Amino acid sequence: LLSLSVLIFGFTSDHFTFRTVNNSAFKAGESIEFRVHYGWVTAGYGTVRILPYTEKVNGRTVYHVIGKGKSASSFDWFYKVQDEYHSYIDAEAMAPLKYTKDQHEGTYNDNDNAVFDHEKKTITSTKGTFSMPEYTQDIISLVYYARCFNVKNAPVGTSFPITFYLDKKVYTISLKVIGRETIETELGKFKAIKIRPQVVADRVFKDENAMTLWVSDDANLLPLRIQAELLVGSIKADITSCSNLRNNSDALIK
């Protein structure tokens, strides 16, 4: 009878099915550390790591990613930072199911706990309930989702759109490939892809083109350097260590 109804009425199920995104760039257990420079001064340190085991959220397998940023003790007098973010990223769909933020920067303090319902296209957080396009990212998961883009084979000028949630708003921006070059890091010289993310001009950034990102020109698409022009000066974050990469680092020039 069900088969007959399909033939006659064109019946289809409205059951939501998560997309499948190919990920060949990272795996559970990956860890990356950065040193943050404000001018010539070491201003702080950042880490982003995927826990070495997957977890379950609503029956779905997720990567649990923790991002932390803190100011150097010698810099605390000027601008103390103590931030921690958690993102639970669906391992198949590369979209967040849960996200938390605990942010302390200078006199600014904020926190958020958000649940993403990609079927209903809603975000329910401590800040309210918001509608969203399907597969909206948070600010941690968007980095990992972007590493699934075919950036390595993209010609200069190619843009990749991405939608993310931050502080009660949903933004759509683009990541634009603007060149390829070799950069020097504490880990050695890397062949790198240079990308211009369109950022949100707010209390931090000068304008939407204030940030430049360099990623390794290999299968890992490893974040190597982030440079940004802020309202209060220029800041740069350089990679200092990495471990448990999914692929060999073919971009490293020995």
C-alpha cells in the first residue's frame, strides 16, 4: 500500500536527514597552539584542540573541540584575557550541535550556551531563541568546517560563503583566496594559502577586511598565522606547535 501511495500521490517522507561533508583535513586528538603578538610584545597564548575521543549528542557522533585564549601575565595589566569556548561538531555534517562561550576580555565579560537544531533551523541559547539557515556554524566549528572546503585547488579570487552565529546574531560572510606564499614560523617554513576572511566590524575589528589568514598548502589546511587590524592596534597569532595531524605535513619546507 505504501508503494502504491508513492506511485499515485508522489508521497515522500519529511524526516530530516543530516548532510555528509567530506573531511580529510583533521581527526580527533589534533591539537594546535599559538603565540599572540601585539606589535613586538607577546600578548598571550591560544590553544585549540579536539578531544582524542568522539562523544554523543542526541545520538549523533560529535567532535568535542575546546578553544582557549589567555593573555600573558606581563600583559594582564594592559588587557587581561581569559576566554574558553566549547563546540560539539557533528562528525558527519560538520555543523555544531552545542556551543558554549565563557569570555573575559578587559572589562568585558560574556557567556553563552547554545543548542543548534538544524532540522527546525533554530538556535536556543541563554541569549534567546533565534532562527538560522540550516547548518549555521559557531565561531569554533566554522574553522573546522572551512578546513573541509577545497581551498587547496581553488584559484585566486575564489570565495567560499559561510554562515555563523555569534552573540544573538547570524552572519553570512565569505572566505576569499587571495594568494599563495611561503611563510616562516617557529615550526619552520611552510608553503601557505593566503585567505581573507570577511569579519564582523564591531567593537574589535576596524573593518570587514581587517583579518588575513594563512593555512598550510596541503591536505591538513592547518591554520598557521592570523593577522588582524584592530581598533586598538595590530595583532598577530603564529602557530608554535601542533600534534596528531591527520596527514603528513607536505607544506613544510625542510
